[in-house]
Amino acid sequence: MTSTSWNWRSGLPLRRIALSVWFLAALASAQTTQTVEGEGMGMTRDAALTGAKRDAVEKGIGVVVASETLVKNFAVVEDRIISKANGFIKTYDEISASQGPDGLWTLRIRAVVTDILDELVKDQLAMDLLLSWVRHPRFMVILQETNIEDTNSNVAATEVGRLLSSKGFEIVSPEQTAALRQRNVNLAAMQGDAVAAAGLAAEFGAEYIIMGQAVAKAVPVPIYGTSRLSGQANITAKVVRVDNAQIIAQETFHGKSTHIDASTAGVNALKRAGKDLAEYLMRETVKRWSMEQSNARLLTLTVKGLSYQQRREFINHLTNDINGVQNVDQRSFAAGVVTLAVKFAGSNEDLGFQLDGKDLGNFVIYINGETPNGFELVAQSK
């Protein structure tokens, strides 16, 4: 598998080629939950905490190590060793925290770590801690749904929203969703257009949108000489991150239910399929967030007021001078506005601390807005 990125130091594209992956001999056996201590250091308390979480996961569960070679014009220019903590933090307590005379923070934690995702999903305290770390992003649930002949059905979407809300996820209110439907938005046309769906969700202040199609039909089934109906529902849905239209997870689920009434059979089948969908989306989203918590996450930076040259200077600054930045990719540049995808090991607060008010010679960077997944910045010329 290959992917092309940009080397901002040389200004030339490089092709990444993953050569091998292996596990350290120190990996603990599979299906384990352990209490371990971890230590981290950083320019901010948050950065030190991120390092401590990663250290705890590596000690308790292990780390995946990959070898990567960067090739330019068919010549090897750089070899890298990349590591990734391979477990999840359930809960943790701080043991100590101190800031040295140089401003560097050192923090120790005692953490419960696991490689069993179900333990994290079922533990509400662990879920609450994770949702707090990702700053409680809002989810919008929009399904184009038909139950038998009712094309305005909202059963599956309501069930998905209810189950996610019960685990602490913040959901855009049904009233707002109903208002959207009244605008006659063509939901069918949006099913294959993640960018359009993301733009729609952004109008309602959502950071993620769950979108898809749900259909239920009723089929006669003779049971012990009586005529009953089998409700059969299919739901195909995906969860999309709004700021970059990235598809986090997608799947199809089925539900069945019998009843003497066709509509009721369809409703019950949609509820069952909706329950399975909600549990799947929750697991996949939690898994992604948990891995980011002890590794690195993808943040979107939108910077206004940059000239072409200033754009390059800012990207070089991110790449070379900001602690925790692992990779920077430019998504777009137009009318003085650049959008960047930044892979960052740490929290929003840690990155914001390093960026806000940064003097880069002929311009200064200020934070103008923040979301759970990134920042809006403005460059002011001096």
C-alpha cells in the first residue's frame, strides 16, 4: 500500500512505502487488562498527560512498530521507525505533576489499560473520560427512511440517537433534524456525497453526521395456522467527520420482527437494525478516539490572511518547530485561506498554546475559533 505526501523541507513529493510491521517481544498476551504507571513530559500539562497515557499503554499492552522508507526519484532518502501504542486507556489517576524551571512539565499517572474494546464501551466512566478528552463533539443523525409505505418514517434515526445519547454522546435535537426535513433537502442525492453531507451538518453545529438509508418491508408468514407479517429492515449508514468529510465507519445492518400489523412489524425491525447500527458506530468511533488519545490525532487548521510565501513559512513552522506535530498536509489554498490537515500527538489545548500569538517575523498567528477537531486561525501582518 502506498500514499503520497509532501516534504515541506525539500518542496518535493515523497512516496511512502511501508516495509514491515512487527510486535515488540515485550507485548503482553492478548485479552488483558492491567493497572500500570506511566510518565510523560511536555511543554504543557496536557502534552505531558498525553505522553503519560502513551507510556502506560506501551507498558501494559505493547506497541506496534513499523519500518518505513521514503523514496524520491527512485532513490531512498530517509528511513523511519514508526511506533503506535496498541491499547486503550480505561481510567487513570494522576500520581504527581511538576513544572521545571525550563517550563517543561513532568506528569505521572496510574492507569487501567486494556486491549479489549468492549471493556471501554461498556464502562461508562471510561466513556465519560474519553468524551471529555475529545470535547463532547455533537452528532447529527439523518437517515432517508421508509417503513412499508411511510416515506417520512424516523424510527431508526430516533433509535440510533437514543442509544448514543444514553452513552453520553451529544446529539443534535430532533427538532433541528425535523426542521431540516421540512426544507425538502434531497437526502437521497447526498448518500454518496460525504462533502455535501458534512456541509449540511456544519449548519447545525455538528462535528459528525450519521447518514444513510433505512427501508422496512412486511412479508406474510404463516405461523401455526395464523397469518402474521415478518418485518424485514435494512439500514446502510456511515459516520462522517464534518470538518474534513472523512468517513469514520460504514456498514449495513438487518433487522427482523413479526407482528399482525405491517407497520408495527416494520417499526420493530427498524428498531433492531438501528440498535445494531448504533452499537457498531459507537465501537468504531470510540476505537478511533481511544487510539488517538495515546498516539496522534488528525486536526484541521484553517488559516486566513496568508500570502503564498507566508503559507510556506507557516507550514515549515508547524513541521519543524511545534512539539507534537508529526505530519502536515495541505488540503487547499485560495484567496489567502489555507486549510491544513495536521497529525498531532496531544490535545487541542496543547497545540493552541503553542500557536496563539506566535510571531513568525513579518506576521503573527492568532486563534480566532476552535472546534473539537481543530482551529480557525488568522495571520496579522506586522
